[in-house]
Amino acid sequence: MTCLVFFPVRSCNGLAASSFFPIIVLGIFSKRVGTVPAVAGMISGIGFTGTYMIGTVYGGWDNWCFGITASGIGTVGMLVNFGVTLVLTPFTAPPSAAIIDMVESIRESENAGPAVQIDVSAEH
């Protein structure tokens, strides 16, 4: 009975990892990734992961990708997503200045200084 519950949960986590996680990480740490590479990466990651899951669970495929089961293939799908996104990024236009400014405004807190004033902290 627990297998019937765990497989869909693990599969959903794998599909989420292969589609959204790389784009969230790249959105935080890179200003260069645009819409086209991000969407292409998400489609390739979730496409690979979904195809592998359906093929191994319902299609009778062997676990041909390093012996990884269907519920664990999301990590490989995530790497596919990262790879496609990073390979396509130099070939596409960068985001506009308005988008970069919007991302910068989200990253910075309003009227917030440093968390600790170094010259007045307890250690000095």
C-alpha cells in the first residue's frame, strides 16, 4: 500500500526538480538567462523525465539511464534542463534593461542596511 503512495510523490518531486528548479536557481544567480533558453530547458527537462518515467513504468523499458529507477530520474532531468538552458543562453538576446532592473529591485530590500553594524557589534 505504501508503494502506491510513495511513487506518485517521488514522481512529482522528480518532475518539479527537472522543470522548475534549474530555472529558479539560474534566475537567482544569473542575469543573462532569458525566456527562450529557460522555456527550452524546462521543456527538455520535463520531457526527458516524463518520457523516462512513462516508458519504464508503463512501457516495459529497462532502467537504461545508469540503472536509475523512474522515481529517481528527476535529477538527470534537472541536469538536462541546466545543460540545455546554459548551452542556448549565449545564442539568444539577453533580457531587456527593464527586466534586469525589476530583478534587481526584487533582490534588494527596501531601506535595509547591513544585518550587523561591524563597528558597533558586541565583539568590538
